[in-house]
Amino acid sequence: MADLSFPPKRPSGFMSSLGLHRFHWLTLAACATMLIIVLMALAAPLIAPHSPILMNPGQRLQPMSAEHLLGTDALGRDLFSRIVYGARVSLMVGAGAALGALIFGLPIGLISGYFRMLDPFIMRVMDGMMAIPGILFAVALIALVEPSVPTVIIAITIPEIPLVVRLVRARLLSAREEPFVEAAVTMGGTPFSILVRHLLPATVAPLTIQLTYVFAAAILIESALSFLGIGIGAETPTWGNIMASGRLYFAINPWMILWPALVLTLCLLSINIIGDALRDLLDPQHKKRGA
Amino acid sequence: MSADIVSAAASTVLSVRDLSVTTASGAAVPILQGVSFDIRAGQTLCIVGESGSGKSVTSLATMGLLPKAELSVTGGAIFLDDENVLDASPARLRRLRASRMSMIFQEPMTALNPLMTVGRQVEEVLCYHTDLQAGERRARVIAALSEVHLPNPEDMALRYPHQLSGGQRQRVMIAMALALNPRLLIADEPTTALDVSTQRQILSLIKELQRKHETAVLFITHDMGVVTDIADNVVVMRKGRVVEHGPVANVIQAPTERYTRKLLGSIPSLVPPMPREIVSERLALEVAGLEKTFFPGGNPVRAVQDVSFKLGTGRILGIVGESGSGKSTVARCVMLLERPTAGSLVVAGSDVAGLSREALRMHRRRIQMVFQDPNRSLNPRRKIAQTMIEGPLNYGAPKAESLRKAAELLELVGLPAEALSRYPHQFSGGQRQRIAIARALMLDPEVIVADEAVSALDVSVQAQVIRLLKDIRERLGVALLFITHDLRVAAQICDDIIVMQRGVVVESNTCRAVLTQPAHTYTRDLIEAAPGRDLDQVSRRWESYVHDID
């Protein structure tokens, strides 16, 4: 019909959003910081000048020098090398917790939000889980089984699951009222096809943001657990362990706490800034204004 | 009109001169270009135009409410009693609002604070702008509420917005807007969300108060019928420019611009065309004794009571009624989106009311739906192709064949096949509704249920979509159940009509009989309340302009 103006095809939203000029410098700095930390973790053996676990009693509590960039700890281990290796554990715990919360939280949330019959039952279980303080739960679990990276990940993930479930469920409760979901029902869609085609995509944005926060929280909790001495074994370099061992010598050598704390802070700050940037990017209203 | 005699001597309250507005960020896209008009005390000026014409931007600029981050005034002046509003400081603007000019909005539910009693909200205006004592304020609130004819104003003042009806809420908004006797009242589509009979009461209330207080009214609407009922002067706007401007009688009776003629010609007539002959005796849909009872908070609400009708293949049956009449519930029950409490539902010869889940899924392909708001009935994240072929894929049709069919159907509704690779937001509202109609046809249904399918569209687009639906019925012989609150639309498309009121069918006959010889008083009231009844002849004169290219 000639009376219809037809809009020219625009470049797709995703590609244009990759144009870096659209991001705030803070977001770019956060991304760069995270990239450096990830590379540091991956290439730890190449970067670290010394072994992170090799003790050298003759070199205890050394100040910063060319030999030991950030000095050494009370057992003569190279602090810089330990921080570099510590990134591995921190990132593993963060990624593991985020992935775990996704794998368990997303399906439970979808089921709870879509099948109204199961909803009250699932939600009461989740409420129960939320009533347990996260750190206490982790302490109890680690007291029961051997402290290791997987144990710590599990201990941190379980309290995060209800948060993800609630988020997915809330998003689904509003999305399922959308006319396009009813349209899918009238077109003969099965519950599974409607969940996958119409409801799952609606959870992607809030979920991505939530998972960045889980990631950051997990790193923080792992550090706290290690600092308390109930996390991963003291010989494994983690940021929390380094700070814990530096605690006793704070008056003599405060750098032993300050360096890992600085890296931890930078890491958490970057993740949270990236989370905020994702929220702005994935916010449909924001996108509409940009289009 | 008597207002004309008054206005000869009356002073100019609002004078908009060469107002230009552009977008503030990026390339300055013009939104308003050289808009000028005057309103005198006691007069009503209607700005009429379709969505995107800039009519709301004009009113926001007058109130000093333009979102500064997005829109900026690039030229012109807005004089309110010789004071240029555009030069006023924010503090001065705050004083001007409510005391010298005030505004009422389309949706009174969102414009009122749900957590405050309405009396308190009216009082707040007095708190900010007067030095009255509490006792005097309360007396003024009661006086304001009784002036807008709310029953028991003392009792009303203590109620919360959700305890009032839509019409009562709009009355509260008017009481609030006029509490300080402003010189100018801006009404931005104040009756669009209301039923026709409520709309008529609100319009006459605005007129009455205007006459009493000599208020100048800037009335924004998309509805030519409302214009003829209320305006002294009319400004027709299109794409940010004034197309035509003059006294209502001139603009309506002798429009000089093609666009005005097109707008007038697009108004559906209340007089239905001659009835079509019944081509097939076959029944596509038969509903008998349909009941639906909801239990909000445990108390039964009988939304639909004993509704029965028959819809033949190739026929269009309209269900008309005001909000709360149960017409949408009937549609949802017919679609089995709600399970009816009782009654039988026969689609193409088989009873479907008690089907099992899997049998119901197999049945759904025979009856499809077109929803009111095409922005929300198409998944914004999925391409048109994915949306179109979803139904056939659900029933196991091969993908390539479904895509071919989707392209054909898009062509049928007047869109090129390239549309398949785009997303819904790349289309206008009318185009999206065409896509929704094409999607409903993908499964070759026997019946299409259209629930207010043209209500969200501009009048010229509405005319095109109505034509499309009739055309599809003609070509494919599908039966159409057409739910609408708009008698004019119903008159143009339906063969038969049932009129519903509070869940009950009050009248059921051929379209022509219902509209020309209504048997029930409620139907008569509805027809009586339809705005701009004298527009029909004018409208028919410009019918050919409907096909104008934008």
C-alpha cells in the first residue's frame, strides 16, 4: 500500500552499542582493570617472579625492593607473587558462585514464576534459605567438610540462590501478563516453548546485572572467610589469606594488608561499575531513548 | 455560539507566537515549527491532531513543563496575560501554575496521588498558593468539590482515588485545577480514557465552569467529534505545524486544507452501510449461556451472565459496551484465556468448553486473536518472521513453507516481505497492528477475535485497518468477533451487534437495526452520548481524502 511509509533498516542495536565512544570513561577503566586482573590470574606463572608458596626464612618481612616488588611476608614468601596467584582463587570463587547461582536459581525461578501451583511451596523454601545468615552458613558448612575451593564456592552459592530465584520469579510474574505471552498461548504454544521463547529472554537483563553483584559478593565473602581462617587452607594464596597472615605484623609492615586490600577493592569496584553500566545498557527505556 | 459575542470584548489570555521547539540532544529535530494562536477569556480553543503532531508539546511548553534534557524552545514567545512564560524564572512559573494556569491530564488515576485523600490533594493546592487558615481551606475544598457536582462532597473529600470512578476522579482533577480560579485551563485529552456517557458529562462540566469563571480553555484532543461539541476555535496540527486555524464552524464545515479534509473523512459514520447478505449458513462460533464469575478477595463478581450469540462464517459480530460491561471478558472466555464458569462454546461444530489441556492446544489454531495494543502484543525482542511463524511451528509446519506464507500474508495486509527481517519497534502503530492481523491469519483460523483492535490507533490509521479487516473477511471468509467501545467503529464494520451492560446482553440485532432503531434505553443513551453527532454529513463529503498519502 502506497500510503505507508516504511522505515529504512537501521544497524542493529547490539553492534552500535559496541561503539566504545558511548561508554563513560569510568566504565572503560573498570573493564580495563578487570581485564588486567583476569590476565594476571591466567598468566600467573609467567608474571610471578617467585613461587607463591616457597618459604624463605632468611627473607622474612622484607620491604619493597627490586628483588621482591612488594616485599615478603612473615614466612619469607614473595608478596607480589602471592597476590598474583591469589587472583586465581578469587576469580574462580566469584565465577563459580555466579555460575552456580545461575544454574540453580534460574530454573527454579522460571518454574516458580510460571507454574502457579508450585510457587507457594518453592517460595517458602526460598524464604527459609534466606533466613540463614550467609557467613554463618559458610562457617558451619566448612566446619563440617574439608575446606577447599569447591566447598567455599558451594558455601557462598547456596545463600545467593534465593536472591536469583526471587528476581527471576518477579520478572516472570510481570512478563507473563504481557499480551504477547497471551498471544503465544493462543497460537498453541506449550509451556516450555513460551518459557524459552518469550519469558527467558525477559530475564536476561536483570539476571546479568544480578550475577555481577553475586560475583563481587562471592569474592568479598571468600576473602572474609579466609581472613577468619576458615576458608581455603592457609598455604593457598588468596587475598583473604594474605591479609589474615599480615594482620599480626600490621604495626611493622602495614603493606602486607594494604596491597591485597587495594587489589581486592579495585576488583570489586570494577565489577560493580561494570554491573551498573550493564544495567544502563540493558534498561529498555534507556535503549528506547538511544534508538 | 454565545461565547463569540462575549469574546469580542474579552481580553486575550494566552497568546502563542511563532513557537518553535526542537530536540535538545544530537541533531536538532524540529518538533514544533512556528506555532501561533490566541485564546480569549471564556473561549475554548481545540488543538486537534494525530499522535506526533506536537499538540501535547505545545501544552507542556505553555505550562513550562518541557523536559529540558530532551526538548528545547528555539524561538517564539508564549504570553499569558502579557507575561512571556518562556522568560519566567522557575519560581515564577511555580506561582503561575495553579494560580494563573492549570492543567488536567488524560489519566486521572495516575495524575492523582493514590496515598492521599482527594480532599487533602485539593487542599494542598490552597496550602501552596494561599494564606488561608485550615478552616477556610476546608470550606474551599468542599465548595470546589461541590462545584464539580460530586455527590456528598464532605464524604468524597475523605476518599482515596481508587474509591472513585474514572469520571469522579476527572471531576476531582478539574476541582483541583480550578480551585484558584486560573485564567487558563489546559486540558490534555481529558476524556480519552473515559466512556462516552462520562465523557459527555465531563465536557458539559468544563463548559459550565468555563462560562461561570470566564476561563480560557486550551483543549487538546484527537477526536473531531469532541471538537465540534466543545470548541469555539480550532487549530489543526500536523507534524509540528499548524495546518489550519479558525472558528470551529469554518474549519468543520468548509475545511480548506487536504489534511483537515482527510481527518474529517476518516471519522467513521454512525450510520451503518446497507447490510450484507448472508453468504453461508455455516456457524463459525456458537456461544450459549456463557457465565464468568471472578472471586477477588473471596466475593463473587459476576462479570458475564448468560451471554449467548451465534457468529456465522464470513460474518462480523460486534460486542459494544462501556468499560466494565464484560465485553473483554467474553472475548477472553471465547479464546479460553479464561475458563468460563458455565456455558457452552462451539467452534466450527465442536464443543470446546471442557477440553483437556492437549486437546485445547490443538483447538487453539482455529480461533485467533488480535489484541488492543500492537506495541505489547508483539514480542519486542523477536523479529517479525519469528513472531509470524511461531504458530505454524507450534503445530509442526515446516519452517520454509511457513516463511513463504508469512511473506504472502504480510503482502495481504499491505507490508513488503522485507518486513520479516525487522523488529516491531521499526514500525508505526498502524503497521504493527497490520502485522498482528497477519499473524492471526497464519493458522488459517475459522474465527478471529479482535479486542479493541483499532482503539489505540489514530483515526486515519483506524480507517485503513477497518478497511483491511473487511477486505480480509471478504477474501478469506473468516468470521470476526469485534469487541469495541466505539459505536462509530462498530457501525462501520459489523453485520450484527450485541450491546452489553454490566455483564448482561441488553440488545442484540443487526447492526443497522441497533443503530437506527435502538430498542433498549442504554443503547439509545450510548448513541446519544457519541460526540459530534452532526459530523456525519461533513465526514461523508471528505471520505475520498482518507486515501491521501502522508
